[in-house]
Amino acid sequence: MRCIFLLCLLVSMGFSATLKGNHVERNNVAEKASHQARNPVDDVIRDALEIVRQLMLNGTAATPILDPFFVEYLLVNFESPDANLILQIDNTWVTHMAEFIIDNISTNMVRLTMELALSLPNFNIDGHYAMDGILLNLFPLYGSGSYYIHVFDVSLGGGAGLSMGVPPQIRDLHLDFTFQSLEVKFDNLLGGGSLEALIETVINELAKEVVDAIWAIINEPFCQLIEDQINQALANMGGEGSELAVIPDSKEVGNANAYLDEVLAELRQVLYQTPGIDPKTLPDAYTEISGGHAAIYNGWLIGLSSIHRSADATLDYAGRFIMFNGSAGYSNMQAGYRVQVEVWGTGPDAEAFALIRSVDFFFSFKIDAITGAVTVNDFNIYNIGQIDVEINGLAPFDWAFESIAELIIKTIKDDLAQTISSVILELLRQVVEGNPPPPPPQAAKILQIKF
């Protein structure tokens, strides 16, 4: 039985036409086109995407529904030469995402890649908003109520790496998001004087930022669902009796991305179910300001259960031990505080919101393949990225904004570093201990010895 890798290689590169009498045999050209059209891997992926569509609409006990997709809360800070606006949206539903069209699937067995192109005629964003800001540093613009954004002619294009192991798998799927036009409406929008044309321009630009922010939230679970279903379909394709089953296991020892993804999927469930983790209470803090002080209290943080892989992972076998190295992190976590300012015996009570754009850390575990014990060999938080802070209700003490924002940022960073280095790292270690990688051959032999 020939290896399916050779079959797919021929499919990917195309069959050479046969030369007879200095001309190309027409039936060979037709055969080439027929084989290219019937790429078996592409067909499996296409069928898996139809399963994705159904799972987005109906979900399962293990798969949340993605259409409609619920966004409980999102804060958008919009700044342009014409306007400065703060937009809060909540109770927002995103619909029609499952109506995607499969424009192209192309696997290449030479470069070991999969290209994927999807499109959407439109999808809708509907919810509640509250807005406050100013136009041209002069005219107020504010309002609250219902809003909608309808997005038209959406393109989702990207791809993934392809691992020709047993079974073959895709990895690191990414999809870039673009669209052609929007239809936007914010009810009860007030202010702005007679600047109707400027308001329309600003609101359209603001809506684009909302769409980008919401896609950033949807993107990870959407890509993960696609990747999981394609890999499951490829695994089923490689069952007993299938030519895929005779592919030699070409997986490099050093590639542990799939294993880390499995570990983090389990860790996300643990974090979600652990009380006090997501949402998490942030510590109170205090700082002196000119003529008085500012205090932050009733702090909260959302997003610790959304941990994901942020770089390649490796497994290195050395005798009975396995060194497991990887990087994980977070994107767009949200936090908030109540703020109390007191200067000469008076001051406002305000509310602060923060967006933590990225957090990444490296870990190294030493795993005893015989006893199953996992110890921390190395750990480093190498990135706590930009933290954007907005404070509402501070006037007329806006001059204290910078000191309060610095206090909030420092408190969040310190608490994140402490939480990740203790709670998250320990839970990650426990998950690895409960779900170890395959032991090295040396350890398997030792396990068979009777003492």
C-alpha cells in the first residue's frame, strides 16, 4: 500500500501530462483536472466546515453556541482629530456568523500548509450603548439606548500549518478580517450642534472600532472550533483500513503545540470553575495627590479563564524525564475600580475601566515519565502590555487623572504578576500532571521491569 503522503503530494503538484507525437494527450489533462478537483483532504475540510456551521448554531455540552454570540460588556475609547468619545456597550448580540460561504480550501502537501477563504454577505451587531464625549473640543456628544451595526461583504482569509503525522493535523489557524461597508444607528444620540456631517463620519469610524473589537473577541473561539473540527475529521479519515493510517509519524519531538493546546483547553475549564478566578477581585490601593488623596476600591478583573498559547511549545526527552517548555498568555482582559478622591475635604466618587491588551509568560516543566511528578524548572512573565484606563466622573478633578491611572495600572500589573506566578502556574502544573505527554521510549522500557 503506498503512503498517502505520496498521493497527496501528487494531488498538490498535479500529474504531468504524457507527451505522444509532440502533443499532449487530452485525456491526461482531463485526468489531472479531475484529480485536483477531488483532493481528498480538501473535501474532508469542507465537510468539517459544514459541521462547524451546525455547531455554531446549536452547540453541544462541550461547545458553546457562537451564533448568536453574546458580548456582555465592552468599552471603546475613540480618539481622532475631530472627536474624543467613550463608548460603553453591553448586552450585545452578534448574529448571522454561521452563514459563512466557503470560497476556497487549498492544502499543499509540499509546503505543509492549508489556505482557507470564507466570506459573509453580512452579519449584525445589536445591543445597548452609553456614550459620552466631545466634538472639535467644543460640542458635547452623548446618549444611551439601543444601537445596531450591520456589517456587509465580509472576507475571512488565512490559513494554518499542516502536520503530516498520524493522524494529520492542522495547527495555528488564523483568519484575517475585512469588510466593505457598514450600516449604523445609535438611538437617542444627542448634542453636536448642527455638525450632522461630522457626526455621521465620526459615528461610522467609531462603529468600525466596535466591529474590530468584537471580532477580536469572536476570532479565537471561532478559529478554535474550526481547527478542532478539521482535526477530528482528519483523525476519522485516518482510521483502520484507510491509506492515511500508513503515513509515517513525521512529528518532530520538539513540536508540542497540539499538546499545549489540549492542556490549556482543560486549564480554561478549571479556571472558569474555580471560585474567585474569573471574575477576580482586585486589591484596594491608595495614593497621595496634591491637597489630599485618591483611593481605588471594589476592583474586578475579567478574563483569566481565557488563557491561550502565545508561542511555540517544545517537548525534549532525556532518559526518563521530559522537559516541557511553552508560552501562554491573555489578550484584551478587562478590569474596573471605584475611585474616591478627597482634596481639602471634598471630592467626587468616580468609576474607572481598564483594558489589558496582552500578558504573556514562559514556563518550563520537568516531568518524570515514571512517577508522573511535574516540577517547575523555569518561569518568567516576559510581557505585560499596554493597559488603557478610562475614568468617568472625575471632573472637576481631571488634573488628578494621571496619578490615579498610574495607581490603577501598577496595582493591576502587580496583582496579575502575583496571580499568574502562583495560582495560574500551579493550576497549569496540576493539569499537566493529570494529563501528561507520552513517555519517552526509555521510560516505557523501565516501566516494564519488575522490581
